[in-house]
Amino acid sequence: MATNGHNGYAHRPELVIDDEQQGLFRVHRSVFTDPDILALERERIFDRCWIYAGHESEVRKPGDFVTRRVAGRPVIISRGNDDKVRVLLNSCTHRGAIVCRELSGNAKVHQCFYHGWTYTPEGAINGLPGADAYSDAFDRNERRLQEPPGGVSSYRDLIFVNFNPVNDVSLEDYLADAKDYIDVMADQSEGHMEVISGTQSYSMKGNYKLLVENSIDGYHAATTHKRYFDWLASANALDKDVMGSMLNDTDQRARLTPKVLGNGHAIVGRAVAPWGRPMAQWIPYFGEDRKPRFDEMYAKAVERLGEERAYEVCMTGGNLHIFPNLIINDIMSTTIRTFYPVEPGYMEITAWCVGPEEEQPAERALRLDNFITFLGPGGFATPDDVEALEACQRGFETVKEVQYSDISRGMKRDPHGDDELQMRAFWRQWARLMNASEPASIAGVPAGVGV
Amino acid sequence: MPTATSIVTRHEVEDFLFEEAALLDEWRLDEWLDLFTLVCGYYVPPTDVPDGDHRTSLFLIADDRARLESRVEQLKGRFVHAEHPHSRTRRLIGNVRIREVVGDTVRVTSNFIVYRLRLEVTDAYVGRYEHTLQRDGGSFKISERRAVLDLDALRPHGKVSFLL
């Protein structure tokens, strides 16, 4: 896929080389370092795709709000008095100040401290001092807090936004086959999943696309995470039967494979793993006294979902990527992770733990505990991922000579758990959106296609 | 104000905390682990819920004795890639205050700046320590050690892969 000819790429090398015939896939490393490419990504990807903003459980009641940055913009996620969730751009429509300067809370109105303009939780102007000073042309409704022009939409309580003024793709169409795996994750709950207290806000000195790759990478587990797996074994947590079955069982090996879900999304999994699941796969590390409770939870799930679905939801896990910057890893716990490129070589990451709203205290504590054994900046695994990606970014200083990364693993064979098909799905969508002189649609890329 | 059956002075608590800091900065990790009671906890709460409980909020670190022992074993090995080569740390501890003395249990708070120096980057971790100490002979053992960060986020720090 050549990138020559438009938008100043006439003299640039091919950024993505996709040679299915030979089974070679190469990505030019300037995509990780070049500020011009980042500028184009912001325009072609972040301002066109559906981007994760937050979770319905973060704003339960009318007036509830959280503030954060989404796709590089400061926003207020606000539940209105009409019970509808809106994402409001957090900039006063007077002269620009951040209106809501608290992280979260409940407010009847949001007041800008600068000149006192106030807004409702729906974003309308509630009042402003000296309102008689304006001409008839001044329209309060036009001065309401702005919203993402391409829409706000939720799927299974995950709130997404779209900044493309001419967006014509619904969230459901965009999510394609990834919906099925969001469903499996969310089916842990009889009702709704909820974001649990405590946010992991961190960073990496690396390009955000490295974290997409890393989050759905099976190949790195044995080496990057050796110390985690050694801990798992030494803590007697290692379910040797499961480990053995993963290695030798053709069914588990078939399950632990990358699957292309359409529109750039992909999953690795879902398969049984040795680290247990809070709902509801018991392992010895959890303690013998807990086993009856796990049996009870599993039986209830079978009653609710049927045998096959209960097995899928309770006993298996997977690493899911929603293009371009959302990871939902439902593994030893359940994490939602999103990230944004501040610079080509620096990203900001936010991660949460989610769990069933009806989860009992003992299982909730276990969910959180199982999370931090692996995940998060203090766990036994994520810090080594941070190290790996930062090491790659430092390595990219050689980009003039060492130009291409190789992402060819598994192109000429049926997908294995340690192959790179899921990354190629990402890169093919990336190239599709970045290369075209005419903007390609963010949707319409079928699932299950590509090697 | 300490209400004590035995008097605990700030001097001896500071000495203990400074000694602990030296063990950590010098990566004398086994000796540091020896400062803990057999049932103990090492906690780093999330930046947005500093007074949280690890059973209901997602912490960065919540180690019991067994996990803390493993953490130390890992750091002594070669496979904590995030600490290979090791961070150099230099911690400054101040504002040491004895908050409560009940029998042999002493609760102490102090302020910390832990500089992490690695790969030509310096990161400052700023916060307060909350130690629960148990009198042990002429010294103390740590039954609970909480490192509460004042940072809004681990940016640009990225991780807490060393012992904070």
C-alpha cells in the first residue's frame, strides 16, 4: 500500500508493506516518531473514529459528572436531568475557560468562575450576569456547551464519542464483531457492570500504537512476563492442569488465537488461563474456603446463561482491542484501558477495573487483588510492558537506518496464540484511514478477513 | 499527642525511618524485608483515592507478607525488566510526626520525596508515608506501610516498579 502522492507523502517511504504472497508485513518506524504523522492521525483517526469516553456507571444520577480528556479535548461527561448522558466540551462559550474544574461530583449547575456564566447538566446556558448587554443576534442556545459533532453513543454502558461532523456510521456498525466480545465481558453481571473506585492514570514514553500492539500480544508473555508467571507458580497459584491443558489441548489452542473482528478491531482469545477469574474461575491461590462460593456463582451463571455461555463468560478470558485506542482485557480481572498520544513519543494512559454491580464484598476484594497482581503500574507485569515499549521508542532513534519493524508472524499459517494477525488487523485499518486521499469510511471492513 | 505506656521519641522513630530509607536506597532489600512483622501490609493507594481501602478501591500496590516477599525476590533477580538496570533512588523524609501510641503500636506519618534516577531521567515521587510500627526490643518492626502519593497521576513516571 503505497502512500505516495498526497498530503506531502510524495517522497516518503511506504509506511505499511503488506505482502500476503510472500508472507511479509512491515511497518515503517517513522509512524512512531514523526510529528507530521501524528498530526494526520489526529485528523484521520481520532477525529473520525468512535473514541471511548467513559462508562455509564460513572454518572449514575442526574447531575453526576466526571471530567477528563477524550481525544485530546477536555470534556465533562454529564448525566442530564432527562437521564441522558452527554459529553460536553469543557470550554466556556464566552471566552474559553475550563468550566468544570473538578474531577467528579454532582452539580445542579456548572458555573464558570471567570465571568459567572452558568450551564445546566445538559449544557444549556442557565444564566449569565448582565444578560441585557447583548444584541438580539446573541442566541443563548447557540452558546450552549458544545458536543462532539459526530455523536455520543453507548454500547453495554461503554460511552463513545465521535468528532466527525459528517459521521454517518453508528457505534453499533462501527463495533462490528467486537460487540460479541463486549457482550461476553459484560455478561459477567446479571445487570450492569460498573467502574470500580480507583483510577490508574499513568504514561509511557512511547508511541500509542505500541501499546495497542502490546495489549493484544501473546508472543511476549513468556519473556516479558517471566517474573509474573514465576510468581504465579511459586505462590501455588499455578493451576498446573490448566497450564498443561493450554499447551497440549487443541481446543484451548484454537481458542487462544487472534481473531479479526472488522474495522480494525481484534481479540486474542477467549481461552482458559491459569490465573483465575473473580467471576468465576477458582484457583488454589484464592483459598480452599472460597471454592464453594465459586461453585455457587458458576451454577447461577449456568442458570442465567446456559452451559456454553456460562463457560465462556466465567472460565475464559481474552484481550480485546477496539480501534484505535481502547483495550478491554477480561483476563485475571477486567480492565478498560484507553490512551492518547500527547506526542509521538509520549502517551497518557487511563485504566479502570470494572466488575458486576451486584458483586459481593469478598469477590469484589478478590477482583481488585487479582487485578493488581498483574495489571497496573505497581503490578508484576504492566511495569515490564512499560519498560518494553519505552525501550522500543529509544530504539527508534535508529529510524534512519533501521527503518522497518517486522510484524509478519503467522502470515503463512493458521493463526496461533503467539502470532501477529491481530496487529496486522490494526495496521491495515490504520493504513486504510491514513493513506487514502479521499477519507475512507471508518466502517465496512469485514471480520475474519486477512492473514 | 502520644498517650503512651512507654515513651516513644521522634528521635528514635526518625532514626528508624532514616535507616529504612537507607536500606531501600542502597537496595539492601533482604534487610529491609526483615523490618516487617510476619503479618504485614505494604500499600500504595490510587492517586485519586488516597485514603481508600484496597478491598473496595483499585490500588497500585496492596501486598500482604507473601506478596511482599515475592516482590523482593523478584527485584533481587534478573527478570524485573523495569528495574534492570535498577533505578537509583534517593529519598528525603521529613515532617516526621508520631500520631498515636497504644501499647506497643506506634502510628507515624512523614513526608517523602523519592527521586528515581534512571536512564538519564529523574522522576520525583511525592507523598506521605503512614507507618504502623510495633515496638521490638530497642527498635521497631513495621506492621503496615502505606505510601500515599500526592501526584495526580504517574505522569511522566509511568510506573512504580521499585519499592516506594
